[in-house]
Amino acid sequence: MGRLPPALRLVGIGWYFAICIVGGVVGGVLLGKAFDLVPLFTFLGLFLGLAAAFVGGYRLLVDVLSEGRRGGEGES
């Protein structure tokens, strides 16, 4: 089975960003409620989610762009 088209892979990167950010915030809220430090852990989760989204999104985007440069010229 071949790789997904670049457009679908870009949609996947968007979902990756959303899941990282929402997951970080939800995790921070849950930990904050458990330790009675809601604002601290919420912001910590948000920043960790943003960092994970940025790093992972960058890697995924570089992969999509390099794949497009290698195989996109001769395909139709």
C-alpha cells in the first residue's frame, strides 16, 4: 500500500496539532484538579502540548515537503 497523498497528510498534521494541544490542556486540568493547582497545571499542559505540536508538526511537514520534492515531478 502506497503512502497517502500530500493533501491528506497535511490534514493529518492539522489533527496532530489539535490532539496535542487539547490533550495537553485536558491533562493539565485533570492533574490540576487532583493536586488543587488548576491554573498552574493547565498552563503547563498547554505549553507542553504546544511544544509537542510544534516539534512533531515540523517533523511531519518536513517529511511531506521532502516527499513532494523527491517524487512529485514525474507523477501525474
